[in-house]
Amino acid sequence: MNRRLVDRAIGNTCWSGPSGRSCYIFNTNQVVWQTARSTCLQDGGHLVTLETEGESDFILQILRSSSEYASYNWWNAANDIDNEGVWVWADINQPVTIDRWGSTLGGIEPNNEGGQEHCGELRSDFNFLLNDSQCTKKFMFICEYEWN
Ligand SMILES: [Ca+2]
Ligand SMILES: [Ca+2]
């Protein structure tokens, strides 16, 4: 953990993840997706990426069990901004391979509703499974910090 990250993490719990290689800070400011992304990058991290089911389970468990967090939606790094329908994790530039998309009465996410949904949220009323949402909505967000 580098010094800058230590400084930033003061006052915020950085939850150590199951891989032992990163930790996560839950930021309760509600901002658009690009602001969430740049805020994490400025602090030496990146918007949370859920590459494995174990990592996804870990984050979802925190959101589901926290009275402070459970009623809000949360940005993560999943997006299809560059290529519609091709989902990648921003900043680590890896494809989204886990199948943790939510579903609605209208069908399965991601549904690109209105042709305008390109950013990944962990949606409270989907029990924090993934939904594609409009990037200009304002949600809380989770930053992930890899140990150096
Ligand atoms: Ca889309
Ligand atoms: Ca959607």
C-alpha cells in the first residue's frame, strides 16, 4: 500500500478483499459515472472491477448487509461506452466475463434501454446484481485499490 493511498484511506474503511491483493472504499458521494471513475483514479485506484465470482460475492455481501449502503445504487467499472454491447472493465481493460447481470419483468440486463445505457451499476432493487444504466445518473461508487 503506497503512502498516498494510506493518506487517502484515513477516515475511510478500505475493505480488504478475498484475493488479498486489493481493498475497497465505498464512497457515498452521488456523482455521474465519469466523475466516479476519475475520483478513483486520482486516489491511485480504479472503479471497482468484479472479475471473479468470489470478488463479486464479497462486494455484494457488504452492500446487502449494510444499513448505510443497502438502499442505494453503486457505480462499478463495467461499461460498453466504446462498443455497444461489448462490456469491459474500465482502466484495467479486461472483458466482463462473470454473469452477474440482474433481470426485470422486461427481460435480462443489460438491456440498453432507450439505447442510452452504457455504464454498470450495482442496483439495490436487483439485490445488487448488475444493470446497465445511463452514465449521467448520479450514484455512489466503489473504488478498488491494488496493493503495490
Ligand atoms: Ca449499452
Ligand atoms: Ca438496463
